[in-house]
Amino acid sequence: MRLNDIKPAAGSKQARHRVGRGVGSGWGKTAGRGHKGQRARAGGFHKVGFEGGQMPLHRRLPKRGFTSLTRDAYAEVRTGELEKMKAAEIDLAALKAEGVVPRGALTAKVILSGKLSRKVTLKGVKATKGARAAIEAAGGKLEEAQGAA
């Protein structure tokens, strides 16, 4: 086999339809556009989803749900992630520094997921009941931030 012998598989390449190029082509006269009507005309076009003046489907269906503006402001931290961290005193700044929570996070909450065997002190970071119990069982403690509910 040589480079000049290589050909595409039989039937894989087909010539494109040259529409509107005479009756012998099979695509002459109306060029596959049918007879009359908006779509037969040059520039005949309407919006995607347009239903000829009928109320379109996307407007007939009810609206549901919303996009929360504060979704990214709150971060969850697993107890397993606290285990891998280097810092012993953990606050929001330490979590951001080690890349556990995104930079834009305003608050963080520790959830029980994974093992925690080392002693850590949480400052100004909330925790669920299970996470609180796991931290205290490992010899750690939680210090609530002033003004936090």
C-alpha cells in the first residue's frame, strides 16, 4: 500500500446536492422547497420555536424553579478534608488557603463525611451535629464566631 493508493471506503463519500441546477439533476424547478409559502421564498425565515402566531410551547409551559444568587457563597467541608489539612486551627481563611473551599465563599460548614482522628480547633466555621461530635471525639473543639447564629 502506498499513499497514492489510499481511497475512502466505497459509498462513504457522496457528491452534495446542487439544488436549482436544472430538471435533469432531480433538484430543479422548486429546488426541494415545495410550492409557495414562506419557506419557499428567498429570505423566508422565522424564529426558532415560532409556531405561526400560536402561543409557542416555551410560553405555554409554567415557569419552575429559580437560580439562587447565594449558592456559591456557602461551602461544605467534609471531616475527611479536615484530616488532610496541615493547620491545627481552622478558620475560613485557612480553608481558602489550602483550597478546600472556593475563594468566593463567605461561610463554611463542616459535615460528617470521612474519618477525623486528629485534634483540630474550628474558629468561626459552623458544623453539623454529627461533625461536632466527631471533632470533639477526636479531642478537638469548636469556637463560634461572635454574632453568628
